[in-house]
Amino acid sequence: MDLRGAGRTVIERMGMLDDARCIGLDQAGISWVDQQGRTRAAIGSDDFDGEGFISEIEILRGDLVDLLHRRLDDEVEYLFNDSIMRLA
């Protein structure tokens, strides 16, 4: 999951931005290469202040869930295997 825009703002306001950076995937960016293996174009993860094509912080969904669960365990009531049957 990319943490950018509103998602990054929320994680930062929750005081979890440093933790998110620690568990984020190590990605340098993306490159387009030709048939000879020469780089024709490249975008780094830090281009556009981390808000570009490649997100500065990308976290596996399960890792983000673990982070949220660990940090919010005492503050949140979790309901598992429950579903909404109807709305009144």
C-alpha cells in the first residue's frame, strides 16, 4: 500500500510515520530500459517529494495492519468475523 497524500497525513498525525518508514519496502524507483538494457527513463522514489509515480513509503498490507493493531490495541475494540446484515 502506498502511503501518500491523506494516508501519509493520517499516519503522521497518529505518530506512526517513523514506524511506517521502518517497515516500508525498500524501493529506489522505477526504470524503463530498452532491449540492450540501457536505461531510457527513470523515476526515483524521492522525486516529487515522495508523492510521485513511485511512493516514498510503500508497506505490505499485512505489515500496516500489524502496525495499526500493535499501536492501537488498548484504544480500539476490534470485531472480527462480523458483518452488517442490514441498515436501519
